[in-house]
Amino acid sequence: PEDVVEPRHNEEFELKVYREATESTMTGYIDKIDILSLNDQPTTIKNVVVNRGNCRVISLYDYQNIRYGSVALAYPRCNAAHIREVAISTAHGTYTYKIR
């Protein structure tokens, strides 16, 4: 009997890390991470880890069943200029992105 090999599910995302001016905070700005899905099949983000866990993500929005072109929004607890790595976990694996 032949071994059945399950197809690997590779997912892809595009990230935008930035600081945005806002009047809703005392500092006058808020740091954000946009996670754009480049996947045809819907996917759900289970976790976002910033700087190998050294920067906590305080909120994650619109992360369920996102399709190609949909954006999930994460709010990190650190300065966007200091973010160097973001790891995105889904049911199919963890994908790590370097930020320059």
C-alpha cells in the first residue's frame, strides 16, 4: 500500500507596521499592524507574536475567516518603529515575517 501524503497548506500574508495619529489616546498616536491575507481559501489567525513574544499584542480584530484581500488588525504594545519580527499562527502553521 502507498502512503497517502496530505497536501501542504502554505498560507501567505502581507504586513504593514505603522504608527497612526489619533485623538482617541493621550499620546496622540497608536501603533498598528495590518495583516493582509493573500490566501484564496478563508483562514483564521489564531495568534500573533511580535518580536518573539517581547512585545505583547493587546487586541486583534477581523481575524476570522479572512480571504484574499481581507485585513486583520493587531495592536502591539510597543513602538511600531521597534518591531522587527511578526509571527502569525493559523491552523495550518506559523509564518514568520521579518520587518525592516
